Amino acid sequence: MTEKKARISIDREIEVSVVDERIYSSFIEHLGRAVYEGIYQKGLPVSDEDGLREDTIRLVREIGVPLVRYPGGNFVSGFNWEDSVGPAELRPHRIDPAWGVIETNEFGLHEFMNWTKKAGTKPMYAINLGTRGIEAARAIVEYCNVKGGSYYSDLRRKNGAEDPFDIRLWCLGNEMDGPWQMGHKTATEYGRLAAEAGRIMKMVDPSIECVACGSSGSGMPTFPSWEAEVLMQSYDTTDYLSLHTYYGNRDNNTPDFLASNIDMDQFIRSVVAVCDYVKAVKRTDKQINLSFDEWNVWYHSEEADKKLEKWVQHPHQLEDIYNFEDALLVGSMLITLLRHADRVKIACLAQLVNVIAPIMTSDTGAWRQTIFYPYMHASTMGRGVVLNTAVKVDTYESRHGDAPYIDAVVIKDEENQTLTVFAVNKDLEHPYEVTMDVRQFEGYTVKEHILMTHEDVKAVNTEQDPGRVAPVTVHTDTIDAGTLTMHLPAKSWNVIQLS
């Protein structure tokens, strides 16, 4: 089929921002098989002496996940952190009303910190501001970050961790705007609580950073007045404001589904506008940046989850099996986050293992879902500086507005002398020839073009066929007279790197 034409324009000196590596973070909640059977499962040949799954750790390291949010999620709003420390056999079993299951607390704070070291990542810890308050917030920071000589720091040492955990980033609750949340509050109630919790936490350790809860999605009836009121109350102690969003192709309209990142883009722009409005009202120089600490595709498992038995331990819950079109949207969402790297400093693909996740496990192994690949490519090849990237291309009508057929962003890495183009072709029928002027990068040549495409947008990877949807390297791109010409097949995820 004849290629359509598109053009990408960049300037080496017109930069958006340095990429904060935390934009490639993820999320582990005590939910379903994320923890139990996901990262922790005693007795398997693939598990180490601590019960940590080494096959999962290898895949997490392959992605290069810099930060993992933990332990929730909705779970955290009814969680007593003290239940997760001390001898495992003495820890209480609790019901978790958020997900209708029983939490044994066998895997807790110390086990998680041990896992982060083995997985090459760092923690982002969420505190309970649903059923608990500022005293518990103060205590957990003391337990984690004070060297010793106090009740909670000495308790940590007694429990086997002589050195502080040194957790730098803290979530002040989770989705407190949501009526489904245990301890749901109004914006004023939550803003005051977040302000006081953050203040006392920073009195214990002034070096920490705090993330306040923004809206659980742009469709919430309180958006964006929630953000404005929360920040009016908590601006002084807040460093980042959170955003959450999930998309699904429930009506099986693939073009509309692939345009969902337009909604994500507008969500980010709106929250930035509110942050800057409150900054102006308060007449301060302090800037609030964003933590998009839950984002993904989530809808495949909804019907199965309605049939789950209550009050069991780690059931198969929220286990979306991702297809190829999901990977295309995840690629576009990553591109959207990078295009806003000046304000989005943290982002967490939710979640990491088994629960709406790029990695799946069974008792016999672990494998990569389709969405694993764009996430891994962005994390490993998207470090550097985002260049302002203008794409001239045809658009199509969608329920989110006019959608460009090509999403793209360009990353400059001066240290390693690379220029990387991430691009999604959303056209289900037509390939595209995309050109870009690279005369400012004299001497650069095409190093590789990684391509992921499939004739069937519903194709999935399974344990039996883990490579059905996987990237390949192609050699179709050229540089001639300072013009890079890239060939993007119909419905494809592409990574073109120059060096």
C-alpha cells in the first residue's frame, strides 16, 4: 500500500526538559497476585532464599524501573503499617475491604525494601490518610528514616534493619476524592490533613518529598476544583500533585481507543493550569510539579473480577491480558508523558506484575505482555533531554477530538551522543514515510530501528506463546543530505535511534 507522508520538526536547542528518570516508575499494591505469586513466592525453583522470584526480578531489571510505588492504591487507605513489620509469624491477618480479600502481612515493609535492592529500584511509599492520620504518618517516617535512638527507629533496628531505609518520596494517601475510598474526604478536609501530615513528616525528615492526591481521573465531578482547594490548603508542604487515569476499548472502537492519549494530554494541561493558578494566588515562587502515579490500560478483567469470591487470599484479580492495540496506546501515553517532561517528573505504570501489568507469572515461569516492550524501550532508551517535537501529519476524528495518525517525541542524549525517536503509527491500514531534518546532528547515522507491529490488533502473548507480539530490528531508514527518512508500517510502535 502507498505510504502516506508526515514530517517531524525539531531544533537541537529548543528543549522541553531533562527527563526525570522517575517518569519510568511503576507500582506494586497488595492486590491480587501482584505481591504474592508476583514478586514473592516461597518454594519455587525460581525463588531465592527470601522467597523473592528471580525471574520477575530479571524482567524488572530489564525494564530499568527506577522507582516503585507501594503498598497501595486503595489498599493503603485501610492499612496499618505496623502490621507489616516484626516477625512474620506474629503479624495479624486482616480483611481488606477495598478489594474484598484477606491480607496476611507475610510480605511487609522489610521484605519490600529487600526486594527493591535486588530489583535495582527505589521505594515510593504511600501512607494511610483514609482511616488514619498524622500520628501514624509521623511514626512511619521515624521508623524508616531516623538512624536510631528513638522508639520507632530502634524498633526498626530490632526488626533487623540497622541502617535507615532512607525513603525519599511519600504519597499522602491515595485517591481521597473517590467515594469508593476508605476514609473518603472533601477537598478541604483532605487538603488540611495532607498539609499537617506533610508538615510533621518533614519535621521528622526535612529532606523528603511529598505527593498530594489530585483527582482520580479527569472525569471526576469534583475535577478540577479538587486540585485547587487541596493546593490552597497544602501548598507549602506539597511537592507534587498526583494524577491517575486508565483507558479501555469497551466498545471495540480501535481508532477511538488509540486516540485516548489526547484526553491524557488535556488532563495534564488542565492540572498544570490549576497548579499555576494557585501559585499565582499565593504569590510564591514555588512550583508544583506532577506525579502521574497511576496510568495504564485497564478493562479486560472487569467481568471476571465481578465473579470473585470474597475474603480469600491473593486471588487472580485485575489480571488484564494485554493485546497489541493496548501496547500501541501505552506507547502513545509514554510519548505524551515525555512531551510534558517539564512538569511531569514522576509517573507510575500501574501495575508491575500480574495486576494490570507488563509482567505475568505462573508457578512455572514469567513472561512479557505486549505492553512490556514500549515501556522497556522508553525506560532504557529515553533518558536525556526531550526536544520540542512538532509533527505535521493528517488527523482523524475521534471522541477525544482530532487525533494525529502519528504520535512522536524526540530525545537528545548528549552524553551518549544519541538521538532517539519514539513514534506510533495509529493508521490501521497505511504505512507512513516520515522525514526529519537532522542537519544539526552532523555525523549521526541510523543505529537501529526497533519495530513492533502485528496484523491482528487483538493478538496477545501467553506463557505458551510468549513471543507472538514482540519487537524486531529493521533496516529501512536512511539519512540523505541531512534528512532522516523513516518508514513506519501501519499500526506500529517504532524506536529509531541515531548515534
